[in-house]
Amino acid sequence: MNSVSPLRPRALQRGLVLLSSLLLCACSALEGDKVDYGAAVQNTPLAVPPDLTQLPQDTRYALPGSTVSASTYGSGMASSPQAPRAQTVAPNVPSLRLEGQGGMRWLVATGMTPEDVWPKLRSFWEETGLKLTLDEPKLGLMETEWAENRAKLPQNFMRKILGALMSTSTLDLYRTRVERVAGPNGGTSTEIYISHRGLEEVYTDDSGSNPEGKRQTAWQPRASDPEMEIEMLRRLMLKLGAPAEQADAQSDRQTAALNDPAQAPPKTAQLEQRNGQPLVTVREPFDRAWRRVGLTLDRTGFTVEDRDRSQGIYYVRYVQPPKSGEEEPGWWARTFGGAKPLDKTPRRYRITVRAEGNQSTVTVLNAEGAPERSEPARNILQVIADDLR
């Protein structure tokens, strides 16, 4: 029986070095990506990109004229040369740039109409692994489902072993807003805004109240993530044809500006009262105020049913949140105590943006278009003012 000889110290050392290298490579392969919503990998055969199929082939090594055999070429029987082929060029890549102001970032696609952009946006979210729950070209709005970003899980071997059982306890949702704007030379361009909303799972009871360990949890809103908005805009730039170097440089610049206190925008919005009606004064012209209010409505969870930029009106639905310390009464309180359930009926309002010289005002009207002075109207304007700051 052959015995297995022990490893020599030098061989053992080489083996440990090799094993360490493999572990480092495996770990590094799991790092670096900020987004993982479970996009499916399609095993499709390698194909020529559509924008390259019409380009002429390289003819440096082709004989002039039509295709000939060796015998006909040797006997001089080749047919007469064909006329030179017309040269075609690859389609122009649209001019794309990532712009920002304060906490707002957006993508400008010069020379592209919203109709050009819309199918590419659908494909973009599908490739990201997120299904659309709202797809309204007329409103220029898309919204994804709530999904877990598994890139936030620990990047180690435990994820490979227990990945299906691990959870980040957070969910993300993205809303895309598309605006038609005037382009150069009388053309049309498109502005694309991506806003993020988040939920986090929190415990709603005391650990001591459940000795068996079966604690109660609930989902509650968490702050939006501007860096994830920039990351999604960067990926969309690549989808629309921007070079990777350009997309990376512009997103890095916007992220640096976002995290630089010296570039923090001054306070531009303030909640006021005029003739008994609450309103928000925005120290910016109408175009900027309109964009920022729209992004605020997206981030804070309003349901936008319609919009009319020419009139400066967003048509929204809003549910009044419970007051601090107010909870939904239980069955006993409703049955024997006469307690009424919280009113969760969505109500329709009109959010108006009006120009006043070099600044703008934001007000709330009821569904019929009359000024709204109720507590919900003031709450709506407070939410808008807080986000615009």
C-alpha cells in the first residue's frame, strides 16, 4: 500500500499562497457592483450589434470585381469589375450629459424625443431586473415594483452558502419622469429624471414581550438615496449609447458635488401664508421650480394622475398620514369603544406652480380647482417645502 508523503514546508507554503490568491480573487469578483435586483442572464448567441450590421466589410484583402474561381481567374474569364459599393456610416450616438442642481440630478438627451427614449427606458428597467408597475407614456411616467437590492448583502462566502436565506431588510422603488424640452436649432430634446424611494423593515414590539423570539415587524419609509439615483442615470447613459468613460466621469462629478458641503445649495423654499392660504415660495424661475416640484412629488410618494406644464398643474392623489402617536384602533376599540378607523381614503388635489418674476409659488387646490386651506393642504405643502430645501 502506497503511503501519502507529507507536504514539504516549501510546497505547503506555495499551496497556502495559491489558496489565498484564489480566495482574494473570489472575494473581489463579488465586490464592486452597486446594483443587484436579480436581472436575468440571457444565454443568447453572440450577434453583431444592430448598428454595425450595415457597415461595409474590410476589403483590403479582397480581389477587385466579382467572386471568381481559381480556374476562371487563371484563364482571364473573370467578369468585369462591379461598381464600388456605397459607403454607409454608423448612426450618430445622441449627445448625452448628466446635469445637477442641489439635490436634483437629471439626464439630458439632445436630439432625442420622448418617443425615441420610451422603449429604451422599458428595456433598461427590464435588464436591471425590475418590473414596471406604471407605464404611462402620456404622463411621461414609469414606476418599478418594490425590490430588494441584494448587492447590499455581505460580499463573502456566507452569501454563496446562505444567499437565499439572507435579506437586507430594505426595499427600493424607482420612478422615471420624462420631459420634452426645446433642443438646439429648433429641435426637440428630452430630460430624464430618476427618483428613488425606500422602505426598511423595523421591529414594532419590544424584544422582552415575545419570549419565543417571534417578534413583529413592519415596513416604514426611509430616506431617498441620491447616490443610487446618480448610479441609475449613469447606467441609463450607457444604455442610450454614451461611452463608459463619459458616463463614469460625469457620474463621479455629480457624486462629488452631492457630498461636498461647499457646493450645498442655499435654502430656496419656504412655507408661508397669504390671505389665509398656505403656499410655498421657491426662489427659482418657473422652469426649475416645475422640475423640482415634480421630482419632489415622485420622491415623497404622491400619485400623479396627470400634469399640464402649460398651466403649471400637477393632478395628484394624497392620503393624509396619521398624526404622531395616532394608531389604527383594534377590533375591541372599534366594536365596544366606538372608535373609528383611520381615514385612508385618497383625496384628489391640484398642485400648482406659478411664476412670480424671478421666483415661483406652489399652492394646493381642491379637485374642483378652488383654493384649499385645510390641514391636509398645509401638510402637503410642508412635505414639498422640506424636500425642496
